[in-house]
Amino acid sequence: MRDLKLKNNGRAAYIETVEAYFRALDARCVDDVLGYFNEDAVFTVQSAFVTCKGRDREIKTMFEQFLETYAAVVHTDFEHIVDPTAQAISSRFRVELDDRQQGHETKQSVNHWYFQEGKFQRVYVWISGDNVLGD
């Protein structure tokens, strides 16, 4: 993942960053996923009242546990609202999850990202149903 100068690149750069992040997550590339975050980032699953602090600590553990739980994850059907002035993007999307016991779930989610120096600084997640991103 390369550092992006998003503020001057407009809407398309934010959308590409978010969709590339999800491609890395769907491909199960945790190191690539973490490359989108600043070291002191904060990730909050607002719908479950869970907050993870620190890219290399709690956020990394959250993603590792998530991918351990699910054999396959696919994010699709994105709709984005971009605010380059605030260095932020909100996205609505669908998540298809296959667990390791051959169960399948479809969820709807809305995420909101605030960027700092081209990377995620604060992330807020709302997801339908039970939380799949940690305790």
C-alpha cells in the first residue's frame, strides 16, 4: 500500500483506497490491510460498542480473529459519499461471510473513515445483526 495524497486527488482516490482495502481483506492479506492504517489508528464497531486501538496491536488482532473465524469474506455493492475537504468517506456495502462450519451470512454495513496523511486514522463501523469483528 502506498501513501496517498488524497486531499488534492478528489473523490476517486478515496473510493479506490477503500475498495482496495476491501480487496486486500477479501484476499486475506492482513499485512496489506494494516498498511492502510496509521500506527495510532482507532477502529470502532459502533453498532457493538467495541473499540480497537493501535494498528499493530488491537486492530491487527481483530482482523486476524475475523479471518480465523471466516473461511471466505466478500464485500460488494458499494455506495460511497466522499468529503475530500474533511478527508473522509462513508460507504454502504454488502458482506458475504462463510464460516468454517459451512454456515453463510449476508450482512449490510456502513463504514466511515477519517484519513490522516493518506491513511485511515479513525474508522467507524455499523453492521447488521451480530458483530463479526471482535468482542
